[in-house]
Amino acid sequence: MPDQEKKTETPKTITDITQILNSVQRQKVSYASSYWVPSLEKEVRFSEINTSQQKRLIKSIVDSPVYNTEFIHTFYDILKENIVEPEIDVDKFTIIDKLLVALGLRINCVGSLIDIQLKTKPDAEPDSITVDLSQLYEKMKKTLSNIEPSEFKGKMFNITCNVPTIELENRLETELRKSNDSIEIQTNDDLRNTIGEAFIDEIVKYVAGVEMVSDDVVTPIDWDKFSIKDRISVVGTFGTDLLKHIVSYINIVKTETNKIEIVKLVKDGVEHDRRLTIDGSFFTISSD
């Protein structure tokens, strides 16, 4: 008896948006890519940025000239949405982790080449120099350092400094700027006040723990339960010795983040440092 030809089943027509969304959700794992997370010292898988997320990133471009609140919120949400390893807590990623993952996602979802404007003279037209981000990413995977917490004993307070997590960064932006979405800077006083606030906010981000010292008695403070505004009030009482230590620690962290954000451009044999702007525009797909 001759073999009967196998019948190919005709796929059923999709009639419901839920079927499409469920299918996309299942396939996200298959199309995920791995990115190096320095604090974990291993690669973590994230799915690609989709069109809806791209739209949200574009909307975040319009923001305060000092703060980057909308991008911080948007990218934090996207990282939590796109991670495909549920056992890993994205909230514990550091701001250094965030920058490197952002760099990797940009390469995979938009492209590795980016044009950076270089203007060497005030009256000259800027030159557009193309940078290959993939080379920067591979270098950073090997050279970024894992920064340990740092303790300092002061006269009235003992403090612990640590690299801020993206959860803390996001919470700070939420608590401090949820009622002030648009910050208009119209005068020099406005600018000075805003920069002053940005400075104290940055200081608070790096203080991970505090103990109070009185008559040689050390009293622990449950720092995690303090609101951001209350933390600012406490940090505002710190003496110069504590402030110097925090700023010194921040500079150590900035040295690492600058490895990612500062790129070297060569023009006529001269090397120039320029900062990558890692915000919503960093993920914009060119129409060229």
C-alpha cells in the first residue's frame, strides 16, 4: 500500500489581539541578547526594545536642562519589562550596570555606529565623526571595576557610601519631582537654585547607611525607611569632613562611568574628549 502523503495543517487565522501579544511575549525569550552586568560579574539576558518602548524613549527626550527624570523613569521601566531572567532583581542593578546595558541595547536595537558632533573652534562648523560603540562596549566589559562600599567615621555621624542602585535613583526622581514635572529656568537665580538642588540630590544618592554619634554612643539609623526628603534633611546637617568623603567616593564612581560616557575623537591628529548623551535620543533610529 503506497505511503499516504502527509497533510500540512493550515494555520488558523488569528482573530484576537490577545493571541498576537501572547505569542510575542513567548518569543521574547528566543530573541533575547545577553549583556554584561559589572556588579553581578556575569551576563544577563534582555529582550530587544520594541516600537512602543521606542516611542516612550522619544517622548522622554523633552526634559529639564538639569535633570533627566523622564529618561530615568522610562529606561528603568523598560529594563524591568525586558529582562527574561525573573530570578534576577533589576532593582539592585547599579547606575554603572545601567549605562553598560544601555550601551549594549543601543548596539543591538539601533546599531553600533553613532555620529558625534565635534567643534574645535568657536567660529568653525562642527564635524560629524562616526564612533563604533561595539568597540567601546567590548572594552568596557573587560575594564570596568566593581566598586566596593566605603565607610567613614565623622564627629556626629558615621556613614557608608555605595554605588546607587537604579531603584534608588528612580525613587529619588519620583519623590522629588513628581509634583514638579516641568522645571522652567528663566533667570540666573533659577539656574543656581536648580543646580544646588541637583548637587544635594546627587550627594544623597551615594549615602547608603548612616549612624548617629553622640557622647561616643553610636545609634543605628534605619536609613531604608527614611523618605528621600528626610534623607536630604539629614545630609544637610553633615559637616565638611563627611561631605568631602562623599564627594571623593562620587569621583571614584564617576571615573568608572566616564569610561562609558566619555569617547575620544581624533581630528587632524589631535585627540578630543566628548561625552555621549545617554538619554532618549541615544535610542532614536535614524531615517537615513
